[in-house]
Amino acid sequence: MQTDAELVEAVLRGDQASFAPLVERHERAVMGTVLSVLPDHAGAQDVAQEAFVAAYQQLATLRSGWVLAIRGPAKASV
């Protein structure tokens, strides 16, 4: 199993498919954070998806702190 850092580096090298395991690994934590602020499940799914898209787009800047970065803004964007 690859570490988060290894998957992030793979994505940054152009392997877009390496982002999927990162999402799968952290989607419960992100959804839990969003649901703690926005109890509407459908709305929370939208916010979580937007957070992952933003993380993907800014991955070169976020690198290893990407999960913490998207969990924080997920709360702020609600």
C-alpha cells in the first residue's frame, strides 16, 4: 500500500488515477467534518466533492497537508 505522500507525488508526476485511493482513504473523515457543520447529507456530499476537487487542483501547493487543508475549508465554505 502506498503512503499518502507517495500517492500525492504520483499525481503530481501526472498519474491522475493515483488521486482515487487518496479520496477513498479520506472521504469518511472529510464527510464527517462536513456533516458536523452541515447536517444535510446531499449538501454535505456536494461540499465534500468540491473540497476534493479543490485539493486536486491545488495539490502541488498542499502536498502532504492536503487532507487537513480540505477539512478546514470544508467547514469554512458552509
